[in-house]
Amino acid sequence: MAWPTTACLRGAAPCCKPHHAHAVVALHAKAAPRRQARDQGQRRGRRGVLPPCAAAAQDVGEGSYHTDNHDGQTVEQRLRMVQNMVTTAELLVPYDRSAVNLGLIIWGAIRSIPAKDRMQLLSRLTAADITRLWKIAGQRYTAPKQQVAAAIGAEYSLWKDLPAASTEVSTFRGKAALPMDALGLVSSFSKAFFLQPEGDQLYGRVLLGKTPLGDVLYPLYFKASVGPGVVPTTQELCDVTLRYLPPQQLGLSRDDLPRSGWPQPRAHLPPFHDGFTDYLRAVAPGVYVGLGYRTASTEFNAPLYFLMVHEQVESLI
């Protein structure tokens, strides 16, 4: 399979040398309603955050790189192309690494898939593929900022996948890359994000799809930070951090919960104890790859990789 090169990105400047920047871009929309702000990739009183290295994205105009037209390819063909790219990524060694950035190429390939069909990636990508995808997504951070800006586009913001008001819940469906010997464990899950009514702090909850009793035993609330972050054990970059804090540190009360039927926060049971933290990398609009660590544990714990695809933003009004 032939890979395109990032030098072919329409509107991208010629590649010179890798540019390691960890900047965020503020998309100002203080006068716009929150719904409109999210649709524009912005938020009132908050910074619409582009992934690291995208500091020049807001300067890109109509000439920015888009891959929506794939010469009549069907959705099935586009999904297979992404699947093949991820599966063969470790086998490909380009002559000029600066001319081929798999992170940007995957971004464009997934963006060309209609949003409603991206959910199929959960069933098509294997546990090994999800682990590889973490490395692929990390290549975006080493790309020249002009290429990142052209590939992602000025309109993109991580906040487009997240709630714009405390009356909204944004849900993702996910798949964990469980090892082959993890018998009896469920690999599928959902994550629901919501804003605290007072202060607009972003929170969320993992829904494991267990029995009602399991739902009470594992409330799994987390506090989210959107913006450049670092995985402490490996010094790898990420775009979003989810911290599963104990109730006394979480800062979340029952009155803050968007749904009356949700259980109140409580101490996390294994394996989500010992300061469990998720680190997310944006792969494409609405698609994220992540890894989870027990950051407070003194014993070695292998990371758990997972894939998340945005499902919907639901209004509770």
C-alpha cells in the first residue's frame, strides 16, 4: 500500500525540519452563545484548545488541507484504508521521515469518513492496532507547525466534541485493548463528559455497561483537563488528561451531576485506585486514543490502551 506524503498537503509549507512546539491556541468567542461557540470550535470565557504544535492553525484560511473528497471512495473503502494504515504502520520506514507524518495522514484519512461511520473503527481495530495508534498519533507533535495547521484546519477544536453548557452531556463509546489472557473482562465502555454548573470545570464518568449493582460500585468519576499534558512515566505528550481522584479531591457533589439517577462519587475500587489517570491523544475529529496508568502506585503497572469515538452531545433541557 502506498502512503501519501505530508509534503503533498494542499496549503502546507515545504518541510524544513521538525518543529517541537507545545502551544495552544485561544479561539476567542466571548460574545457568542455557548452553542454557537462550540459549533465554531470555541467557548465563551474559555480557551478552545488545539492539539500541541497547532499554534498556527487559526492563521490558515480556505486553502487548508482537507481530505473529504477521496475520488468517489465508498465509506467501506475509507474504513479499510485506515485499518490497513494502522496495521502496517510499524512496517513502513520512509526514506525521508520529514516528508511522511503518519499522524497527519491518519488524521486526514479518518476525517474523510462520515462522523456517523467512524464508530465502526471500534470493531475493526484490534488491541494491537489501538496500541500502535497511540504511537502514530504521537507523530503529530513532531510535525512542522505549518503542516499541522494545514492538516487540521483553523476550525478544529477539541471542545467541538465536548459539552458547551452544564445542560449538555457528551458521550463517547470506547474499546479497551485488553491482553489475550484477560478473560471475563469487558473491553467495551462509554465515557460521558459534563460541565460543573458552578465554575464550568469539565468532569466525566466511565460507564462500564455492567449490572445496576456494578454501576453503583464503580461510579468512576474523573476530573478532566483539556490542553497539552505529559505522561509522567514516559514523558510522552497528550492532549487531554482524566484524573480519577478520591471524592475529597474531586470537588464534585451530587448536585453537580447532570443525571439524577447517577450515584454520588465514592472511593474507586481496583483497578481504578492508586491515582488512576487516563491520557488522551486526538487522532482525528471525534476519535481519541488513550492510555491509563495507576500513577500513585509504587509497583510497576503496564498501561492500558483504549480507543474512544464521539457518539453525541445530548441536551438535558
